[in-house]
Amino acid sequence: MPEPRAVHRGTTGLLSVLLVIIGVALIVRTLAAGGGALAFGLLMGVLFIAAGLGRIYINTRLAARAPRER
């Protein structure tokens, strides 16, 4: 059975990628509907992407610093 920390790290990575995908979908949908540069959907899409990428960055940094237990 995997360690709880490994499960948590994997789930965090999966949800982070999902945030990025949702952000891209928001941007595409907003632009397809004729949204301008300051449209709400465009801004939310950028924020979702930033949140997802930030979580991925932090998750990989913490994983690199974690002590290796064998």
C-alpha cells in the first residue's frame, strides 16, 4: 500500500493539471464566444492556469526536498 504522503502528492499533481485544463477550456470558450481582452472568463482562465502551475511548481519543489525513505 502506498504511503499517505505519496498518495497526497499524486492527488495534488492530478488536481493541479485539472486546474490548468479547466483554465485553458475557460479561455477557449470565452474567446469562441467573442469575449474581449478583459472578459471575465478570460481572466478566470488565466487565474486557473496560474493556480494550477503554481501548485505543480510547489509540489515538485517539495518533492525534491523531501527526504528519501527506503
